[in-house]
Amino acid sequence: MDKLSKQLQDSILSETPNVKWDDVAGLELAKSELQAAIIFTLRFPQMFRDKRQVRPNILLYGPPGTGKSHLAKAVATEVNRTIFTINIHKVISKWIGECEELIRQLFQVARDKKPSIIFLDEIDAISRDGSDTNSEHMRRIRTEFLFQVDDLANKNEGVLILAATNLPWDLDPPVRKRFRKRIHIPLPDQRPREELFKVHLGEMAPTLVDNKKVLDALARRTGGYSGSDIADLVQDALMTPVKGAHFATHIRKTRCRDGEWYTPRSPDAEGETPIQWNQVPGHQLKEPPLLFEDLYDAIKRTKPSVTEEEVRKCVEWTQEYGTEGV
């Protein structure tokens, strides 16, 4: 393998993921669109003949942290295909002068492994408005990309292209037109936020996850949060019991079928033993349970990462060029 081929292999993530549709909270219309446009294309090619054309190139756009990459992995899982993921911005930044060859090799690798899916993250980097877009370097990259996309479409080679961007308004018309299906992936609304809390809490807090009123309260307090925002605040909350164990000055010793456990307790609780965590055998220290208050405090410490301006621009772009995903 020559040096450039090795660089390409290091730049793309090739995997057969294991992300089910149920792992993606909400976005029912987006799932339906992807199933019709991609999964039917790969599983039932005989249905696409004569005037019924395949639309193999799909753009997923919306605020950061809303699950665009997760959706792409769900598609690859459903059809059991290899997905080649590459971050366009990182490639362009890292290999100035060699990007055209990298793009050619990416598409060739996908052809060699067909049927396959190419997932291009930060596709806006290839056509972003600004002085760099007009440079000769960027013009060559864009030209090579458009050629490869058109070549795939003309030969119907069993390679589908998914792309994602947080900045769809930065796509120039030639790149935008190559993606005839453009699906808006917005911030999650009330019900998907409940599902996201269930997913990220998992088995760490079964009493909270099984309590509809708790999930409803958490979702109502996180309007405007992205999926990644919710994941971050849940991780923050999950660390609260660990910190409690670290700073505890009193421990309760309990016996159960699994053996002896030491649980941090309040010093004013009756019958507690003054002892710190570093005096307990490592495998016997059990953190206190996660409480609703821990999650509520984490919400108060966390601010949404997406601005109202970003949301507004995505909605306006959808009205002109896209399709809603919810």
C-alpha cells in the first residue's frame, strides 16, 4: 500500500455498525424517508426501473448534536453494509494538495466494497462560502467531488452517499443539487427527549427510568437541548453519586447475597461508621443511588449548545430547500 492509500485508510472509519432504528429517538419521518430511499433501493433493486429512479444521495442537516451520524449508522446496520465515514473538514485541513486523490481513492474503495455507503461529515467544508472557496485548491477538490458523485450516479454501482452538515446554507448550488433528498434533523421535542433520558440513563437509575412523571419533568426542563446536550448532562449527573462517595466521611456496611458492601452515608444518619473511601476494599464500595435532584441540578448547570439563531436558519433553509425529518 502506497503512502497516500495508507493516509486514506487512516482518515476514514470503515465499520459495520450495530445501531437499531429504535436506538434513534424520534425522527420518524426521517427514518421513513431513509428506509424508502436507501433500504428499499438496496434490498429490492427490481422495484427501481424505467421511470422510477434511485435517489442515492441524501443530505442530513440540522443543528449539531441532533443524531445525524447515528441515523447514518442505523441505515448501515439495517442493510448490513459497510459504511465509510470521513470528515471532509479534517481531510481538507490535513492534506492540502492531495485531497483530490484522497477523494478518488475514497470512492474507489467504496466501489471495491460495494454495496456500501459513504458518509461524508461536514460536507459544507467542500463548498463553504468565503475566500477559501474561490481558491484554486478548493475548486479542484469540488470539481473532483462532483465528478465522482456524478460518475456513481451514471453507473449505478451500488454505492450510496449520505452527507451531513450543521451549516446547509454554506452549500453552493452545484453541491446542494447533487443531494436531491435533503432531510432536516431538528432538535428533539418533548417525547424524544424522554426517550433520550431513558437511553442515556439505562440501567443506572431503573426507578427513574420507569417513572413517567420523572421523565416528563426532565424533558420539560430541557427544551432547546440537543441529543448530545442531554447525553452530557446525564453523564454529569451520573458522576454525582461518585463524588458523594469520594467526599463521604461515614460509611454504612451492609450484607446481601453478593457479599458485603459499603455505601457512603450522611454523618448525621443514625448508626453510621466514620470511615472514608480509601479505607474500603476497592470492589466493595457501592455508590449511593442517583436521585432526581442530581439530574435537576445537572440541568441547572448545563446550557443548550444550540442558539435560537441556528434553529431559525435551519427552519428557513428547510422551507426553501429541504424536507422535515419529524
